[in-house]
Amino acid sequence: MDHGPVPSSQLCDLIGAGLAGTLANLLAERARRSSDAVAYREYDPGASAWREHSWRMVARRVACVASVLARSHLAPGDRVAIALPNGTTWVAIDLAAASRGLVVVPLYLRDSPENQAFVLGHAGARLLVVDTVERWRALSPHRHLFPELRQVWVDAAVAAGDDAPSPALRALADVVPSEPQATDPVAPDPNRLATIIYTSGTTGRAKGVMLTHRALLLNAEAVCRVIPPRTTDLFLSCLPLAHAFERTVGYYLPMMAGATVAYARSIETLAEDFRTVRPTAFLGVPRLYERAYAAIRARAGGGAVERAVLRLAVAAGWQIFETAQGRRRRPSAWARLAWPAIDRRVAGPVRQAFGGRVRCAVSGGAALDDEVARFFIAMGVPIVEGYGLTEAAPVIAANSLADNLPGSVGRPLPGIEARATAEGELIVRTPSLMTGYWNDPAQTALAVDAGGWLHTDDIVAIRDGRIFVRGRIKDVLVLATGEKTAPSLIEASITRDPLFRQAFVVGERRPYVAAVVVLDREQWQTIAARDNVAADRPDTDQAAALLLRRLAARLAGFPSHAQIRAVHATFDAWTTENGLLTPTLKIKRDRLERRYAAEIDRLYAGHFQSSRVPVEPTDSK
């Protein structure tokens, strides 16, 4: 992924969708061309070292798994569920299943057992591969929800007493042979169903998106045309492979290019993995960049001098970026003179936090805040924002590094048509369109019209061929005054302030906009002590007054009707474990509305209303 034209010697190894045909054939062709090249790097905790796996080794392991799948009474079209962390075992199960015509159903490890059980049952999975016996034990009480499951393979030892007869529980090491065995081949078919990916369900029950081999490969190839990868690229994989974004762009695309993927150990060790692996490319969701931005600002300190230095650094770096993009003739004289010192003291350490070699950082899954994007780009971390839906396999549009406009999600990928309806909804036609929702023709008909247009439910503006996302149709709040606002944009702006870890904006058919926020306890204690407010009670009138002033400063650029007029604060975080976040870390609005129903009602019953507290802007830094 490069800033300019990529040398042909580094692109000639690209395996297109037409040549690959299927996911299994993509691996076979890659192993034929790049047999001894490094395909994956994976941390071995037993040896406390990173291990390398060549394409030859990966292909051999896939063949071993395919051998046992061929003898497991599974017919083409049967569903195989995967509940594993990112790694070569995930890859081996996925591609072995693809080679046998089986359909992979990925499960989010951070999802609740109840949601995982629903997916297993709805998809009719017959085989489940899990990482630990403990995960299976958590699922077992919900066995009645997935009666079709016949086998469970565990990537760990299975003790006596754990191997219940129904479904059969076996250790993966005991199941998979050490040598590939001859099997009857399954005819490759690009139009065969490859996977069912369940959407994260922010407003209701998840739906199973059906995607073919062809859809996934065409989408990966289209991304290659916009952001060309190199065979020398090293991707750091930190998003779950259950996510369509990571699956297509962080897994199948590197295989197309012959690039290497290193699997991050965990979110907790991600900062260390960046410094150790030193990737050239990685994919992230906005929250990853926002947390990194908040941490950098916190380390910089809150003094006036530190803030001024950071502002000057961003201004200079931005001028250099705009010049490279052709939107400015040249940086100003002060920016040119100051940049060497700024680069050494400010920008360089920011790049080193990501390993110092990143050529392309992609943000997707939700809107990335402009301030965050501007900061990292100015520091020389080249973030490009894209847009997609699982139903489109998933990428629909993306900026390129040579034509990057933060605030926009870029232009449609080659071969994709996109337009806005009279109501502002983005609709698209793509060769990577899903074949429908699994066992849900009614929802399929609502999502895809008779002309083959996928209705995204996103409100957009399209200017000069670029797409600007303005919000979700379902998420738009219509106030009692008739004014409309997009809560996700307000929430993103609020959580840029390190005081606010999470935010949930409400106001549908209400007289004004209010918010429920989760505070950073350490930050709040410092602020509360300074302003003589009870540190252990963020839900008092005094606390609300202080928070509303801070929110007003944070939202100064929003129109009057989008200002927060009432707030409820808590220290209790929203997580996947308590059911308030999706596995992709988006808030579940319906769950939050129920959880905080009483508190929200009080916000509109005169308690903490803006008429009782001043909301004029103050310094929120």
C-alpha cells in the first residue's frame, strides 16, 4: 500500500479473483508461486518467540484438516462454525472448509454465549471449532438452541469427563492427521456459498449475511486496485477475523498479493506488538485510533505550552500532507523551517508507537473523527478511511493514499455503482453483493430492491464522486421540535475528550438532546478535586453542571439543536460481557435505552435540565 505508483516487480505476483476462482484455489496458487515465502507470523507463548509459517507449511496444514473434514460426514453446504482467536488455526479451518465446499460461520470470541448459541442454531452449524474447553462449557447450557451440532473440536487438550457423547467433543490435535490423506475432490465453484457472517446487531437480532467465494475475492481484488499492496508488506492483524473487514482486507487480500500477516497477541499487548512486529500496514476501527490519540495527548500533558506545541506540529504536518496531495502549492516558510525539529520531537515518536514503518493504516467499521484523522496524518501515519457493509463483502468505497480526503470515505471501488436517493440514503450495486440473509427472505427483500440496489440505511452526501457519510437513517434523532441530528457524530466528538470513555446520545421525540456518559474515573477525580465537586458522585447537580459546560465546549461546532442539555454520568463501563456493546464494540442502543430508562426519564423530567445549569463553553482540554 503505497503513496504513489507501485513498482511492477512488486505487483506482478497479484492473483486476481478470476484466476483464483475459490478461496481454496487462491491458497493453492499462492503456495505454488511463493512456496517458501513467509505467509504468517504468530507468537508461540510456550517458547516466548514469534514463529514463521511459509505458504508451503500453511497449504500442508490445510490439506491435513481437509482430510478429516472429508471423513466427518459433512456434505458440501454444511455449516462449520469457528470460535478461535486470529491465527493460523483459524486460517487452516477456514480454507480446509472452503476446499470441501463447506460454509464457514465465524463467531466473535467477545460475544456472549447466548448470542453465540443463537448464531449456531440459526445457521444450523454441524461442526464447531473452539479454542478452549471453558468456552464450550459456557455454550453447553444453551445446547437446546443448536440441536443440529454434531461435533466440537477444541484447540486444547480434552480431559476425561469433558468428552460428552452428544455432541462429540474432541481435541483438534487428536482429530487432524499429521500427514494429508487422499480424499475425493470437491469441484470448485466460485458461486458456491463460502460463509455466513452475522451482523453485529446494534438495534436488534443479528442477521446472517451469505457471501460467495466470488464475492469475497472480487472485493479483495477491487481494494487492491485502489490501495495497491506489495509482496513485501507486513500486515499486523488485530481486528477479529469474524469481522468481514478483517477477513477480506486483512486476510484474503494479503494472500492475493503474497504479503505476510502477523497476528497480534491481544488488545492488551497491541502497543508492544506494534513495536516488535513493525508492520507496514494494518486495519483498525475508529476506537483504536481514538484511544491512541487520547493516550498521546495525555502523555503530552495538559499545560498551555504542550498544547501549543501539539497544535503547531499538527498545523505544519497538515500543510506538508496537503502539499503532497496537490491541494496546496507548498508548505508555508515557517512549516518548512519548523518541521525537522517537529518531526524529531513530536511526529517521529508518534510513528514509532506504530512501529515506525507503517505505509498505510486503514480505518473502517464506523466514522473516524476528523480531528483524530488529521492528527495522525499530520504526524506521518497515513490513515485512509473506507466504508462498507458486510452485505457488500464488505468494502464499498475507500480513499487512496494518493487521493486522500479525511472526512470523506473516498470514492466507490472499481465496478461499484453508488448514488444517493432523494432522501439522501446511499444505495449501491456491486458484484460482491450478498446472495441474501440466511433463512430470511423478508429482510433480504427489504435490503436489496428489484433493481439489485443494496439499501445501506446510511445518509450521505456525494461530491466530486466522493462519499461523505452523515449518519444512519435508523439512528437519526427527530426531536419534538422537528429538528434532526445524528447521535453517532455527537458521540464521536464527545469521546475525543479523554474524560468521556463512552457516550450514548438520546432525544427521539424529546424536546432536546441529552446524553448518558461513562467517565474515566482518574480524569474525573482530578477535575472534581479542582472544582470542589464530589469525586465519588458523578450524578449530582454540581457534577452535571460541570459536565454540561465541558460538553458545550466539546460540541461548540454543532448547531444549537444538537447541543447536550442534560446529562447522566456513571463509572460503569459498557462491555460485550454485560451485553451493552456489540462484538465490534459499537453501542447497542436498544439495550442502553432499557438499561438507563429511569435515568433518561429523569433527564426530561426537570432533573439536571439545562435551565438549571449554565452551559456556556469553557476550556475542556
